Amino acid sequence: MSDEDLARTAGLLHDCFRDVIRTHQPEIERALAGERLDPQAPPELVARAIQAQGMWFQLLSLAEQNAAMRQRRQSEVSRGYDQLRGTFAQVVSAAARGGVAADEMRAVVANLRVRPVITAHPTEAKRVTVLEKHRRIYRRLVDLEAPRWTPRERGALVENLRTEIELLWLTGELRLEKPTVEQELAWGLYFVHENLFEVVPELVDKLERALRQAYPTERWQVAPFFQFGSWIGGDRDGNPFVTNDVTRRALFENRIASLRRYRQRLADLLRALSVTERAAPIAPEFREALARELAASGDAERIQQRNRGEVYRQFVTCMLRKLDATLTSAERRETAPETAAYRTADELIADLRTLEDGLVAARGERAADLLVRPVRREVEAFRFSTFRLDVRDNSPRVNGALAALWRARNSGDPPSPASPEWRTWLQNELARPLRPPADRPAPPPEALETIGLFRLIHEVRECLDREAVGTFILSMTHDVADILGVYLLAKEAGLFADAAGVESCTLPIVPLFESIDDLRRAPEIVRDLLQVPLVRRTVRAQGGVFEVMIGYSDSNKDGGFLASNWELAKAQLRLTRLGRECGVPIAFFHGRGGSVSRGGAPTGRAIAAQPAGSIQGRLRLTEQGEVVSLRTAAPPPTRRSCSRPACSSIPSNPSASRRSSPQPSSTRRWRPCRARPTRPTGGWWSTLVSWTTSRRRALSRKSRS
């Protein structure tokens, strides 16, 4: 797209917006044209003028997004899809041309795991209503791209665009109150409904297609590698409004969202798959599967009469009945579905595979690929939980619950959490087999909420979906004992693989290192953790990779921008080297935000800038507030924002990446800086940050009261 085209689109938006302002607030039209307002203008008029300028920049941003997408399409036409940066086709074809063998690429793809996590920080001030209007304006711009319109039709589209801009101007732009957890959850699910359900499964198809084109003699079967996580409803670190009841409601809302989506998708399949057995050869295996489903439905005759001879519709009807029973159970907030229902997402995936194979056997490969496979990949990506909900709490709360347990089982006061005696007690408790449930004493009241959280996690993973809860993240991890304490609480809740609770933990537990001091001590803490037999067995049972979260925002508050980024890089280098020494790969969860101070940067460049060997196809990172709406408000930016981290996580030369030292040469030049003070200008910085933090907490407590 040329600059003239971009100017034409921006000019159209500007003309429509000025017409709206001329109609509703003519006094500020001159400000929109770049002229000064009357110095005596009332404050309300000045505020509206500022709002008009802000809204114009929002419209200009939509024009730029539209221009970027048109430019991308033109580049694909002129250069070819495999030359388009940030696509699987470009990454995989470049690797194939560089001599990467198919088996080596197969290992890379098998190891690929990308997990963006939507956090609960309410930094997005715009309402969902405003985001929807932005989306509709963007779609009108897309409609206007087509050259097929007559002047009359184009005039109608422009009038429609002007109306959408008018409604945007007349709509309250910002939230007037702090959002509740339920409102934050609805905000997060909005983006899933609008775009992510459709876009995420496409990534698997794009990668498979790129692999087939680059390695045409090989067969490829790509597992789901891209899943969204969430902290909304699970992040209780510093948020007293997130209780166990709130977490339970969030889990059920996530479940209902995915089940309703699958019901809609199955209804679409029911309408589309009108294939009759008189026109296509039906495989005996599919007839047997259909007979089993009809018998289990208890209403075989009615289903057969309604769709006589249309065996695929009969099969989908049986699937819909089971899915309806699962959805009804979720809407009642019941953890155990009814008998004639899908108990897990794996059962629905198996039925979709049966339907897919049945169509292929009837020489309906295209229908299977275009209609059924996308539904299966949706279920594989979102399962029955939409998000993988992470639960986060801090070490003081965890240690407080453990101290209550200690008092219930011992006399006197518990040792300090930093003492060797405390760690010895934790290890002894972890080594001791659990008593039978009937013989276990009730947890003390002080520990009831925290232990109840772990019991909720156990219940949800057992009865709803094994991936409904992703990981437990421990903020303010200062010592090995902090993590061992979480293992003990998980053991008390039954989150171990064996009944005795001594073999391995089934819940991934992730330490979060946030401050400068904690980042420096992270390798030492992780080394000690990996020497604990229980932790080693757990890591092995969970796939052999140990995950560590690193915090960008708090380390920046603690030491400043430069020191924070330097310590983050050093910690990753040392942890990556430690993982190689111990034979346990370290995966990093990047707690970054949209602003530069919170680690924000263009995703592809940020990943490329990570220390050598620290990614290796595994990437987790947080997406916060306004960044989520910027990247997922419309399908084109959503596709780009999902493709970039996945493509950037694939090394261009896997074998060289594995062999390379985790100390890149570009970092060695800065070794002399390591001995210098980390904090930018000494004690005043710490004093300022400490005062600001305490002031913010005091204001937060005052607002809650």
C-alpha cells in the first residue's frame, strides 16, 4: 500500500470525524484542525477538545493497522508467502534452505510450546463497548478496500462509517469505576469470543502447511503448541478480592465459554454434513462407532428417522446431545457431568477424530479438512477450560498457612521460614506418608483458605479438565524452603501422583524471582531445588523441563531500567547454563508488560534479544491490559500477534543453538560492569521506591475500606 493510499484512508476518517464534531460540538472543530482554542474557553470545552484529539489518534491507529495489512497482502503477492517475515512459511523454508534436516525440524516442532498469559492487571481503561466500535470501524475500512462497489454502494458504506464514528464520539469512553474480577473475566473472554477461538487453531494448520512445502517427502502431524493462559480470577497476590469462590466462578465461566463455542460449531457441522449413505461409501468402522453412539443415546430410532440415511448427521446429533449434557452440568456449577455427557475434552476430540476419519474413508477428505479438523483443533487448543488458569500467591501467605499447620502438629512457635530448622521440618513432612483421609485432622482455621485453594485445584483438575489449572506461581520466592512449602500444601490437598503423597507432585510449581537480589540468587536457589529428590521426580513426571518466572516490572522498580535488564539477562544466562549442567532444561516465563519499563518491546525483537539458548522453542509471557486490546481487537492484528511469538521461538539453526554457549559474545563485553553497583544512584533510589510503594499500598487499603 502506498503512502497516498494511507493518506486517503486517514483523510476519509478525518473528514467523517470532523463532520461528527461539526454536528455535535462545533466549538472544538478548530482544535481538530490544529488551531488554538480560545484562551477563555471553559474547562469542559477544553476537556472535550482533548478527548477529540485522543479519539482522532485512535482512528489514525485503525487506519495504520488497515494500511499495514494491505501492505502485507501486496508483499505476499509480489514476493511470495514464504518470503513474508514473521510467518511459518518464511521461518521453515529458510531453515530447510540452510540445511536443517527433517528429523531435526521434527524435534524442534515436537518441543514447541508457546503460552501467552492474559493477566488480571486492569490497566486497560477503555470499555468493551468502545473496543467493539473500533472493531466495526476497522471492518468498514476493510469493506471499502474492495473495488467492486458502485458509487451508490460506496456512498452507503461511507455513511455507515460516519455513523459508527458518531456513535463512538457519543459513547462514554472510559470506565467510571474500578472493574470487579467478574468484569475483568468478561473482558478477557470477549477477545476469545471475537478472535482467538478462530485464530489460534489456524496456527497449527499454517505450520503443517509450511512443513509440507519445505519438506515435501515427509509426513507431518503437528500437536497443539499454542494455548492461552490467564491470571484473571487466579491471581491473589495483593488482590484480596480473589477468593476461592471467585476462582471457582472464573473456572466455570471459562468452561462454559468453551462449551458454548463447541456447541455452535457442532450445530454448524450438523447443518453442513448432509452426506447420504446412498451417495458415499461408509466405512464399516464408522458404522460401528455410530451404532455405539446411537445405543448410548437411548433415542436411536428418533435420531435415525430425523436424518434417515445421513449417517454423519446422526453421529453429530449424538455428539450434540452429550455436549448439551456437559454444558447443562457446567451451567449448574456441577463438577461431575451427567452419565450421557463428555466428561473430558479428550472424549470430544476422539469423537471428532472418528467423524474426520469417517469422512476421509468416504472420499470426503476436503470436507474433513475444511469442516471437521478446525473444530478438533479448537478443542485441542482450548479444551473444556478456554484458558489454562494460573494461580498466583506470595510466600508470606503460604508461610503463614504453613505456620498454622506447624502449630497444629507441634507445640510452641514455628521456626523462622529462613532457618534450617524450618526447611528440615518441611522435608520431613514431605517424606512422611499421608494418613488416610478419615484419620487426617481438619486444617487449622488460619490455613483453611490457602489449603482450600489447593483442594479446589485438585477437584477441578480431577473433575473438570486436567488443564483447567495450569501452574501455581509463587511470588516473592526468596529461598528453597518457600517452594518446598508449596509442595507440602499441594500434598495436603491430594495433588500428588500416589496416595501416600511422597512420589511426585502433579501440579507444576513455578518460582517467581522479582527483585534484583532474588534474580542474583535464582541460580543458587534452583540448583538447590533440583537436588531435592522429590523435585527431580516431579520435574521428570511433568515432562523434564523446570519452569522459572522472572519479573520485569518489580526488578525495574528495585534497581532501575538498565540494572533490571542487565540482571534479567545474567539470571537467564546462568540458569540456562545450570540447566545444561544438571540435565534439566530451564524454561522461562517472562512477566513483562506493554511499557518499556515493564519489558515491553516488539515481540519478535524481544525474543531475538533473549540470551542464547534460553528459548529453545518454549516461551511463556504475560500480556497485560491495553496490550491485549491492541493486539487482539481485530482478526488481522490477532493473527500477527499470535504468529510472531510462535515463529520467533523456532530457532533457524537448531543444532547450532543447542551447541552454542549460553554466554553470547555480545554480553562478554559487559563483564566488567558486573562488579559495579546495581542501583542507579545509591540509597535515594531505594528510599524513593520504598516510600512510593508504601504510599500506594496505603491508598489501596483506604480505597477498599
